[in-house]
Amino acid sequence: MIQTIRGFRDILPEEIEVWQKIELEAKNIFENFGFKEIRLPILEKTEVFARGIGESTDIVEKEMFTFPDSKGNNQTMRPEATASIARSYVQHKMYSRQPEQKLYTIGPMFRKERPQKGRYRQFYQIDAEVLGIDSPILDAQILVMLNMLFKKLEVKNLLTKINSLGCPGCRKKYNEILLSFIQNTKDLCSDCERRKTKNPLRILDCKVKSCRNQLKGAPLLKDYLCRECSEHFKALKQCLDLENIKYEIDDYLVRGLDYYTKTAFEIQTLELGAQSAVAGGGRYDGLVEILGGPKTPGIGFAIGFDRLVEIIASNQEVKKEGPLVYFLTFGESAAKKAFKICNNLASQGIKSEMDFSNKSMKASMKKANKSNCKFCAIIGENEIEKGIISLKNMEEGTQEEVLEKDFISIIKKYI
């Protein structure tokens, strides 16, 4: 038996209702805030991520699926969507015709992580980005929109964590001070030893206990923000207060990618029994320029689709939507009649199915029940002779005979 590759999986029909519910709610809410959908290629030139995300990040150093094409040029299966959206913004010169863009995309991403529960090598993200607007009010609106989506999906125990990463000027000064603090520390993991020279700020993001212990008493970035960055962060907090968004300032929240500036955030929940991030993102005012475009502010986020599905599936029963009508037929003439009516209903946007098994009435009715249909339409020799269809209301348990010529108009009343 051939099975899926480790870290990859099928999403089966009985699971898909939850996925579709999340997608629909996300699209509706995002579009209410002026976002438009963009669809991106799965393969990109490796430099999109190496330059955009940062060569010293774990994603670029360890986690990307990268391989050469026939000409020896490296290409990568996208590990995230922000850099791809920025690349598209530059490539298609969106900045010249409409600099302010609100874009979202939903789809699979790929990382060579160790597969475990809730973490896959092919995973899914809902990603939204705003390019061309530099405003703390927008940053707050992004967080309001995310909280609105999670409340709509009935995700409880939400906590929004925020921090400011400052601008490159703030960070340069802070990195020197942080590096001085950690220069003589011991027991740092191998990753953090490497980060000391490449990107000291990333040490704050380390989850290894010994590293976190070494950081106690470390200088905090918020104390070294320039006036502009400090005012930006202050305005963000004021706007969140206006909307009663519950938030917490996390001085160690730096995110894992090099392109972030100023606002950084995560939305966490306790729904899975432990504190867990379901969305994260921030501002990246230099990314478009890094990828060859003009200086352009940007902010965005990614939602972990797989984790969100797990939360919703554990808390809610998403009712499977069945056909409006399920046809049971007995005999060849009845099957052909149902075939025509079924096709007619489908052409008018009415969901209908028919049973092709030619089993007994009891077995066929069992299939109809399993389909979760609202009505069961029964056609046999008796119905053909009378020019009728026996229509059973599956919710109420009642049954009536309706004229075949009136059947479709009667069904339409129940849409």
C-alpha cells in the first residue's frame, strides 16, 4: 500500500466542512475591510526568501525545500506568503498604479520541520498583507480584524500580544547593547551562539530554557526606541484601547523573521490546553525595497490554518451540509426520470443527488439518511404510472405525493 510522505496528509471529505467554514468567514471579514484575494505560485526563486526573510533565520538556514532547476538555479517551495506577495507587488509594479494594496491569500506552505501533532511539512496558512500605508491606526485595525474573525469562529480565551521592534536605527543601537550583555554568558544553545554574531535580537525568541534563563535582566528594546517608533507604539496601544482589545506587551516577542520593524504581534489562545499562537505578524517597512521595489511600508499576518481547524473541530460540531433532495429510484425508467430531474435541479443551483445502487427500500433509505438531505424523492413503478413523485420530509418525517410537473417549483420553495 502506497501512503503519503511523512509530514504530508490528505484532508478528507468528512473534515473539509470545518476548512470551508474558516475560509468563508475569513474571506467575508477580510473583504469587509477592503482586502482582495491574490493567488501565488508555490515555487519561487530561492532569493525571494533568502533576501526577504533573511539568510540567518531558521527557515532559510534549515527548513526550506530547495532544489536546483535544469539550469542549476535554486528554486524553493514557499515556506510563507509575505515575501511572495511583496515580490508580486514589485514584479507587477502595483506601486505605480495603486500604491496602497490590501491583499490576502489562502493556501499550502512547506517547511522541513520535524512532523508532530498539529505540525506538518505541508501546512496551510491564511495570509493578509497591506502595502503602502504607514499608520499605527492601520496596525490596530489589523488586530481588530483578527480578533473579529476569531470571535466569529467562536475561538475563546484570546490574548493579543504586542511589541515594538523599532526601526533599523533603534535596533542597531540596541543590538550592540544586547550583544554586550550576552557576550560573556554561558550555556547558550548552538543556534543562539551563531545568532550572537549574525542577529542578536533573535536570541530573545529562543525557546530553550537555558537561553531564557541567561536573558533574565537583559536590557529591553522598548527602552531604546527612537521618538518616532515610541510614538507609533503608543498610538497603536491607544487604538486597541478604543476597541477594548485585550492585549499584553511582551518584551521578548520578536518574531522569527528578519524583515519585521516596529509593530510585532501574536494572537494566542488556551483552547488546546496550553498557550498557543494561532496568528502572528507585524510591520515590515523595508521588505519591498529589499526585493527591488521602492521604499514602501507594509504590515501583515499569517494564521495557522491547521491549528485553527484543530481548535474549532474540538469545540464545535460543524454540521455537514447535505443535498436538498436525494432521489431513490426503483427500476430503469424511474432512474432515467430521476436522472433528468436531478440534472435540471443542478443546472438551477439546487443541490441534489441520486442513489445508483438499486438496493432495497430499507437500504436505500439508510443511504438517504446518511446523506443528510432535507427531502427524499422516491420514484418507482407506481409513481411513474400516476405521474407523481413521493416526497418525504426527512426532518419532520412526513410524506406526500406531488405531481411530477410541479416537483421543481415545490422544491424551490424550500431554498
